[in-house]
Amino acid sequence: MSQTYTVRVHDRAKGIVRILQVPDDRYILHTAEKQGVELPFSCRNGACTTCAVRVLSGEIYQPEAVGLSPELRKKGYALLCVSYARSDLEVETQDEDEVYELQFGRYFARGRVRKGLPLDEE
């Protein structure tokens, strides 16, 4: 039986809070769109960082978030396009460039990337 959770999304760019009711078997981004709430996204496949959020409280499940390193996941980052609520949640949208820098900046700054993605080296 599906359970529904309250997800509070702090949209940093717009300075507003969106409150959603999200079933635990539906992606948060998809549910937001069905409720008429516009949130940042691009690929919808968990591969980029456009829909990245930082989890402020609650539990999120994102098995398909290939665009986030394990380190960033442990620090509380998630991708709404491939995330499921596992409790009531409070999240904050992130600047895509900030998340990209957190994930890849250390590699590009050192010139370690010769080919492929930095994730391939780990």
C-alpha cells in the first residue's frame, strides 16, 4: 500500500517554499509537475545536476541518481527527478554550478581528467 508524504521544497532562486503531497512510489519531480509546481530540471534521468537539492530533514531514496557521487549523496544531496520520499521531507534547491563544482571541480582544477568522466576514476 502506497503512503503519501509532505515534501517542502525551498526554492532558493525564487525565494519561496513549495509544499507537495508525494506518494512514496512516485518521483518527487514528476509529482510536483502534476501538481502544477515548476522546479528546475533538465535530463529527467538522474544524470545531470539541474534538479539537485540538499536534504534538510527527512529520508529520501534515489537508487538511479547516477549524476551524484556517493560522497555528495552522503552529504545530503539528491536529484529530485529520480528521488522518492521515504518520510516527510524538507529540501532546498541548489545552484547547478555549485553542485557541479562540488562534484567535479577537484578533478578539473588539478588536470586529472584525461578522458571520460572523473567518476570513472573512482
